Amino acid sequence: MLSGVEHKRLLLSKGTEATKKSLFGQFLTPERTAAFMAGLFPDSEGECRLLDAGAGIGSLSAAFLDRWRGGGFRFSRVVVDAFELDPALIEHLAHTLNRYNHSGDFASHIRQEDFILAAVESLEDNLFSPPIVRYSHAILNPPYKKINSNSAHRLALRRVGIETVNLYSAFVALAVAQAMRGGQIVAIIPRSFCNGPYYRPFRDFILERGAIRHMHLFESRSKAFKDDEVLQENIIIRLERSGQQGPVKVSTSTDDTFADLVTHEYPFDQIVFPDDPERFIHVPTSPEKNAIELSPAIRCTMAELGIKVSTGPVVDFRLKEHLRDMPGEGTVPLLYPGHFSSDGTTWPIEGMKKPNAIELNADTQKWLYPSGFYCVVRRFSSKEEKRRIVANVVEPSAFGNVAMLGFENHLNLFHENKGGLPEALAHGLAVFLNTTAVDENFRRFNGHTQVNATDLRLMKYPRREALIELGEWAMQQGALTQDQIDATLGTLTE
């Protein structure tokens, strides 16, 4: 039977226009997800000071307070600070919180103000700021919306040492900053913060101030906020302010019924690799080692191979005036993921939505690579696709007599100091990267749908000589089946 809060959420989700949801960037938390989030907090006693920023109608606070009233916490008193900007939700939020105000051990403060500006003002260390509020607990479903680089929010956040690009990461960073030592923060947020350069400062901020205790991943991207038709890949994370980092629990479920919930524990060096300067956060989903980890023949770093991997440097919208639909005089090939398939390279492609060529001139030359053999891996896939890593060989003969090649930003390319690879090495790399074992290993530790150059850089590879031998074999075979590709792992030697 639906609770009153969940019934109201469903009515509001169906009755609120998509433009308004987008304006506030807020999607109300389903009851089962809220209860799961409340259940992640460790049992506690004493007085609780709970932060619910972006509270909506109070679904998360209600789940937390239901657990308390049901004996799941042993608090002597709970005080809730609920921030909500949308005036249409304030009455519903007040009604939700008032249900718990009957025993003299509860108080709530609804703050219809901008959480970011209020929190920054509290955190600023000057005589005119209000005293900092220290929370023992925070439960968050923050708004999902980009922050403009020169907005009032971005400038305010910088004053307290927070550099980030989205409201959701700003809310979590501020919750961590306002938590007391040992304070617990549980948030449901997009998976995007786990990787990529834009969220590096945010990852640094939370990892330097707290410990990751638990992460939960929904295997279906469309189920966490299905009533709002949100296709964002979401993760639930529990952080502990000033906690000493130890093993991390990782749980998965297909959807918010949690019917197939599975939980494993991992050492932290499998979550954030010690030698990763980007501090990408990985979410492994299976503790068993696979063929890649078990093979003594797959132990080389890229530095030991003498090669590099880079993101394709051509960002098309920045070089728009130099792009051409089809090749012509003074142009060179511009390669997108769409030019590559299991059948090889097709270029140019008439009627393709993307340009096939880029002018070779003084403005573009620094973004181009000399013609040669390269191994390329596309950067993006959908979570539901069969493979995450798909590698292809760039063969210069496919483009005629051209001096340079353009690689668009949605490709990663393996090269030797911005030059081509030996032909056999390019083919050997492609065969290795296309093995099922490599793809499975990548998926377990990189659940995001991006394949970043850093991810490829941190992988282990066979010896250079072994890759060349593999490439020479592949070049003699013609088209390879997946079974043939997978069988090559057994032929590798140390």
C-alpha cells in the first residue's frame, strides 16, 4: 500500500511539466529508493542533526524518520534542516515533516532559500557570517543541473574551495563540508562524477575530507526515476566525514525493487587505483578475478610498451569553419566513430551527419596526426550495448595519398609520440582489446559508459613482442571470429 508521501510524489511527478522539472533540476525520490538510502546509515544514538537539501516533498526525510520511529536508530532527539526552493512544494514538505512532531523529541526547520548560497555563507570564516551548522547526518537527492562558469553559484562555491560544474556535486561537497567529524552523508547522484576531468576537483574534495563506505549501482539506467522518465545512470553513495578509508561495500540491483540485491566488499585500491592521478572512482560489480587479472603474460604498462594513448584532439564545434562534408582539395580525412565497424574502415560516408574531412592549414595542423597505422577505441557507448571496448585499426591505405589524419574527440587513439604504430603492433593491440575478457574486466571496474584515455592508460597489456606476434598472426587470417580472438589470450607468453 502506498504511503501518503509516495502517493503525493506520484501525483506531482505526473502533473508537473517537464520544463519545470528541468528548471529546478529536481526529481522526487521514489519511496523504495528513499527507504533503501535511509537503511544505509549505520545505527546511531545521541542527538541527530539531519540535512535534507533539495528536500522536495520530504520523501528522504520521511524514510529516515520512519526508520528512527521504527527503532532503527536510537536518537534522543532529531532536528531536520530541510532546504527547498520550489514554493509549490513547501506545503507538502511541511505536511510530511509535521507527521513526526508529536513526542517532543523532534524539530524541523523548512528553509525556503538557496542551499548553496546559505551553506557558503555559513562556511565562510568571517565575523559577519552565521555560525557554521554541523550536521551528524545528511540525506540528499540534489538537483541535476549544470552550473555556468560565471554564475553566482560558481563564484560562491569558489570562495569555500569548491570547484565543480553541476548542482548535484556542489550539494554533496557542501554537505561534506558542513558535516561533523564522523558525520554520515547518503546521496543519490548521477554516475558522471566518477570519471572525467571536469569532476576531478570534486573527487579530490570529497576524498580528502571523507571516506567512501558504500556505493550502490542500478544496473538499469531507466529505473531509478522511471516515473520522471530520467535516463541518467545513478549511483547511491555513503560517505563518512573525516573517516579513515577502508574497504568499500558495493551493491547492485536491477531496479528500485532491490529484489536481486547483491553486495560485495572491495579494498579501496580497487575503487581508486593508487597510481591514477585523475582519481577515477571505479564501481566493480564482481569479486572474481577474470582471465586478464589471472594471466602472468598481461603485466606491462603502456610506458613499458613504448606507446601512448590520447583522446582525439579535434573538437568539431571549435573548428567548425574548417570542416567539410566531403573530401576535396586542401582537406584531409576527419575520422569519427561512425567510420569504423566490425567490417573495418568506411571513409568517406556520403550522407553522414558528421563531416568527413577537415582543411589542412595553419589553424588545424596542430590538431592532426601524420598518416600511419593507429589503433582506435571509441569513447562512448550505451550501457545496454553488448561491448564497451571496441577497437579498430586505422590503415593509411584506406585514405589514399594523404599527409595527415584528423581524429575526432569521441575516439581514443594509440600512437608512438604522436606518430603511427608499426602495422603489426596496431593489429595486435586491436585483437587484444577486442577480447571478451578485456571487455568484461573493463565493465567490472568501469561501469560508466565512457572509455577514457586514462582508463586505457591504467590497463595492463601483453609484452610489445607478444602484441606484434599477435598482430602478424591476425594479418594473415583475414576476418576473425570472436572465438578466434578470445582464444589468442591462451597463446600469450610471459
